[in-house]
Amino acid sequence: MAMTHRKKILLVDLGSPMGGVEVYIQNLSSMLREHTTVLCLCALPELARRLRNNGVKVFLIPHFGPGLKGLRFLVALGVLPILILRENVKIVQFNGFLEAAFLIPSRLLGCEAIYTQHGAFEHHLYRWYQSPRRYFPRLLARLCIRFASHVVCVSEVTGRIVRGVVPLERTSVIPNWVSCIPPYQRMSRSSGTDINLLYVGRLERYKGLHLLLTAMRSLPGARLTVVGDGSYRRELEHLSAGLDVHFEGFQSDPGRYYTEADIFVMPSLGPEGLPMVSIEAMAHGLPCIFSDLDVHREITASGTAGMLFASGDAENLRETLSTLMEETGLRSAYSRAAYRRVEEVYNPEIALKSYVWAFGL
């Protein structure tokens, strides 16, 4: 197809810092650029760097620092129409709560406006007068999502939420995927040796890492590597005193940590859309333990491709971990099941076909 006849897609994300949504945008741009011309409007220099390395034309607006997404929103509101008209953009894809407001001007400018719903709206979790910065963007997203040409949901759990707001014919579920599935080569250690546990993700209280630290206090032989950063890191470092825990901070490529680990643990309290790190760990053949959130039941096929524990229950997590640490055969079985699950559901070939259809390419 000639380059001049390609539809131009503009991806929009004002989020900060690097997280699952930004990894999603990076993977989406890599997947689509063989079929269309991909542009991106963003505020995060790290995301801009990665996208430019993928051959994406990036328009970087000022970041303004943490907690100032409102200013980024206002700048983007002025820049977006100019980009659409100047670059002859036909499709705009949005991520994030505040970004949902851009659906309306994009439609008025004649574009297809695609919105990706990465999780629950969550506005009911906050009171407007106590947490206005959390409440109003979430409420805005719930109201504005109705104006989307199409809504892509990253999991069946998210799909059920969206279909209560947007008609079924304008929604589709396209699960998150791993950009590359490495060859399967997991080798479990023998029981009775030290076991390397791994957590990858944001260091915020809702991610539940404090539960894992509590569980480890009565688990001899457990070593934990923590990859990620966030506002709860100092408290977690304090809680880890006396434990064999190593905080590695944010890593742009956590691949080697997956290959060096024996068990991956995601103890999130939720809500979650579809955690990228969880399916990345499964793609590396890691036996996994997840909290029993609905989305974790979904990605593990009701616990057949990963062990589940009662969300928020540190003692149940300890019992589940102890079982998996002691039984080499069980770790091997979950390792193979996790890898097969990713091959069957979360692989890039399936995602590509779905997005080509959703974007009309």
C-alpha cells in the first residue's frame, strides 16, 4: 500500500509516569506501523523516546511535573485540533480518564475516535468533595465515552463494565498481549532450596505488595526482588526490614528479572484492567500467584494457569506460596500452563487481527 494512501492514526496519552498504559501504547504502535502511519501526542519523555525508536512521529507537550495533568490537558486541547488538521489524521485513539473529553472535538473534526478502556471507572470509590482530582476525571470518562466511535476493552471484566454505558455494537474486547513470546525454557529449582520471588509493578498500596512482605515473615528460604517505583516505596522498604528483599527501582526492560525468578507474585487489591506484567511473567513460563480479582481469574482461566489466593488475605497468600515453593512438580505444571495460556489468548498475532478490524485498516 502506498504511504500516501495510508490512514494516519494519532495515539494520545497524557499519563505519567511509565506504566501499563504507556507499555500498551508502545506495543500498539509497534504492531500497527506495518499497516498504517502512526503518530503520537504525549507528555512523557520516556514514552516519546521509545516511540521514536519505533519510527513513530511524536509530538511531545510539556510535562509540568507530577500532579499537573490538568495543565497537560489544557495544552493538549489546543494542540490536538491543529495536529488533526495539519497531519490529515483520520483516526484518533485515546487512553486515560481526562483524555476521554477529547472524543467530542475529534468526532466534530470528522475523525474516527477510538477509546481504550483499561479498567473500571472507579468514580464511585471517591467522594467529589474529598478527592475531586480523582472523582471528576473518572466521572468525565464515564460520561464522554458515549461519544466514542468504538471502545476497545482490554479484558472481559472491563468489557462488562463498558457495556453498561456504551451500546454493544460499539464495543469490543481485545485483551492486552505480549509483544514477543520468548521460547519456552523454564527450569524449576528443586524443593528445599532458596526460592526467588518476583514482583513487578507500581509501588502503591492498592498493588498489595505489603501483603507479600507480611507473608514472607514466616516463609524461610524466600527471596524477593521488587521491580518498580511509586509513592508507597518508603513504607514498603520499612516493612521489609529483616527480610531478604531487594528493591531494584523502575526498569525499562524487566526481561532478565523474569528469567532469573522462580515464582511471580501479583497481590493487587484492585481494581485492575489487565496487568501487563502478569501476562509478561506468564509468557516467560513463570509459575504465578495472583490475588483472586475477576481479571486474574480471567487471565488464569479460573486458576488453571496460575494459583489464586484470597485478595487481601496475607495468611492465605503465605499458605499458597508455601505450597508452590515446596512442590517442584506443581511449579512445573503451572509454568507450562501459563505459557500455553499466553500462546492461546495473549499473543500478538491475535491482537493484530483484532486491531486491524477495530481500526478499519
